[in-house]
Amino acid sequence: MKHQILVAAAIASLSTAALAAPESYTLDSRHLYPQFEVSHMGLSIQRGRFNKAAGTLRLDRAAKSGAIDVSIDVASIDMGIEKWDQHMKSEDFFNVAKFPNITYKATKLMFDGDKVVGADGELTLLGVTKPVKVTVSDFNCKMHPMLKKDACGGNVTAMIKRTDFGMGYAVPNIGDDIKLTIPVEAIKD
């Protein structure tokens, strides 16, 4: 009986150790389209998105820790009109020739139970790095029904001021406050 209890305890400790280990995920680029919203002359909210982004997620739900690393290809900006895309790529806005990527790196995730609800990280835009807190909603992990692999996902949002990063063209006619929204799906490595 004592032997069975020791074996059961050993198995339980192994399962706990396995659950506590950090898990690595790759962000699914087919479901990763960073979007932004900005006021246009106080008349409307204009939206754009980036069609190419990549990144990783490290997650340890038992320890309530993890990290996020995302890189956005700025040249993939999509405003829906080619001429507008070209202006957004110019020095007036994203200056793609000099700053081809936007990055977000977070090493502090916030949890509510076993769900990620936010992160404190650093956003680098136009060569300027600033702390940016993001909110995560609808976070969920489960078996991906098509890929048959563990997957996690949610919706990430943040508010930034573009002038904080040196993008001041046409403020206040084109708003300073930018809402970022990023749907994220990550597949376990």
C-alpha cells in the first residue's frame, strides 16, 4: 500500500511539473492582422491593417507567466486604396524605407485565473520604444479542430498616441489617439 501511494505521488508530481512547464506557441500568420483606427478630421474613424505579421507566445499558465514577441511588416499596410497605402508608407507616417518593422515585446503577462487578460510590454515604432499595456479579451486555449494541435487565442487591444513615437503629421486633423486591435491565434510548437 505504501508503495502504491509513493507511485501515485510520483505520478502526480510529474503531471504537475508537466503542467507548470512553459509552452511555446507560434502565432498563426493566417489569423494575425494588426489593425488600427484613427479619427479623420473629426468626421469619421478610418481603419487600416497590416497583412503580414509574425511572432511567438511563451505561456506558463500554472506559474502565471509568459512572453509575447510580435513583428509587423510595415510595408504590408492596407488602407484599401493603393495611393493611400503609399502615403502611409512615406516619411509622413510609417517611413517604411527607414523603419520596416513595428515590434511588440512583453515579458509580463497578467492573468485572471488561467486566462491571460493583459500584458505589459514595449512597442517600437519609428525607432522609438515606449511601454504599452495591452488588454486581452476572449482568451481561450483548446485543441485546434483542424490542425489537431493545442492552440490559444484572443483579441488584443491597446491605445497609443502616435506623437509619442514621433508620428506627428497632420495632428490634430488626423487624430493622435490610435486604437490598436489584433486578433491572435497561436499554435503550440
